[in-house]
Amino acid sequence: MRHQDLGERDGPVLVFGGPYSNLQALQAVLDVAAARGIGAGNLICTGDVVAYCGDPVQVVEAVRASGMTVVAGNCELQLAQGALDCGCGFDDGSACDLLSAGWFGFASAQVTQDQRDWMGQLPQIVTFSHQGKRYGVIHGGVTDVARFIWPSSPKAVFAEEWQAAEDVAGPLDAIIAGHCGVPFIRNTARGRWINAGVIGMPPHDGAQYTRFGVIDGADVLIHSLKYDAQAAVNSMENAGLVQGYHRALMTGYWPSEDVLPDDLRLPPFAKG
């Protein structure tokens, strides 16, 4: 497993996951960072730069040009290897599995070999120190890059992944992860598990805003990100990506709840 240590980081650190080929959301979070005076050295993405939306090539190039640190997500690993699917861990034949064929096929046809080579060199775990604490950054899990870890996942899941991370990177006071698309902070027996959410897709809550996190001293705050969702939808429609995720950008609801645990699924009336 590739490990990159960033050393000591001073000032606020902005963390986010899943740009998901959503160029408008990426531009918005970069604008937030610039407005807050947060430079590239304190910008960290938890992976899945490329996924559901319509501008994979442009998003990869903008991420690379920004100089931010990126942890390899399952999408990066799969694209780097020339795989035929996203490796998200969806159950075979589930709605998420069937829907993924469309967007992954589009992304795979668009990204360049140079971009695949870049993806193949990304670290799978990143560490840094900040205000006396040592953080580890991963995508989904260490035992499985595409492991879905939710706010309600069993204690044993967090314990297993924490130990796996420390086996690679040494002692950690907190872990920052992504992949599941739902932001949360959970206090575990080993420290705080922080999922800052993703910027490319809303967290199935009925609003267009997506999420990012800022670590500043002892505080870890999850913030809403407002961006031009309609422009992102237009890009998806122009690309023929109309399997349901384009509507999710506007409605705030995912096209399927197959991957969600029961406690995060919404009653039918909640989705109109």
C-alpha cells in the first residue's frame, strides 16, 4: 500500500471527497479554499475524482493543476488498471451496479493514458500532523478501498480499519475517510473518524448542497457547498449521462438506496 507523509501542516486544512467528474462543484470548493486563504498544501481529496458526472477529463486536469493531495479512490485504481467497472463494491444486479455501467463506461472512454498513469501513482494512505495530532487519510477502508463505512457501522468495523491503517502508517489520532458519500464524525475508542462527505453529489438529504470539511485546531467542521448544479446537470445530459444521477444533483436524492443501511434510507413520502 502506497503511503505518503505530508509532515506538519499549519493553518486550516480543507478536506473533501468525490469530485465525481463534477467540474462546477470542484471549481466551487477551490473558490472556497482561495477565499479562506487555504493553499494547495492544505487541500486534501479522499479520492473518486472521476465518477458520475459529465466532465472527467477537465476535473482530473483541474485537480492536478491545483497541486492538492489526492488519495487513490477505487475509481482511480480501476481506471489506472483499465478495469471494466468502478470497483465500488455494489451487489451484482443491484440498481447501483447497473447504473454504474453507464457513467464508468463514459469516464473510461474519456480519460487519457496520461491521466490513468497519474491515478496509478496516487497514494492509498496519506498522513499529516496538525496542531499536535496525527491524521491518516484513506478512501473507504484500508482492508478494502471500496468498503462502505457509515455513521452506524459496528464498532468492530472502525476498530478493524483503524488497526489496519496504523499497521501501514503508524499511530494515528484521527482518520479522515470518504467513499460512502455521507458526511459524519464518529468518536471511536481510538479517536475521531471523520468523513467530510463528497462535493460531487448531495448526501441523499433532499438538498442540492454537497459537503466538505475544515480542520482548524481542535475543531473539525462539516460545511455545505453551493455550486451551479444546473450547469453540472447540463454537462451530464450533453454527455448522455441520464440514468438518474443527473436528477440527484437537483433533487438531492440518489436514484437508488441499495447501498444504504436501513437507518439511512428515507420513507417514500420524504422523497415526494
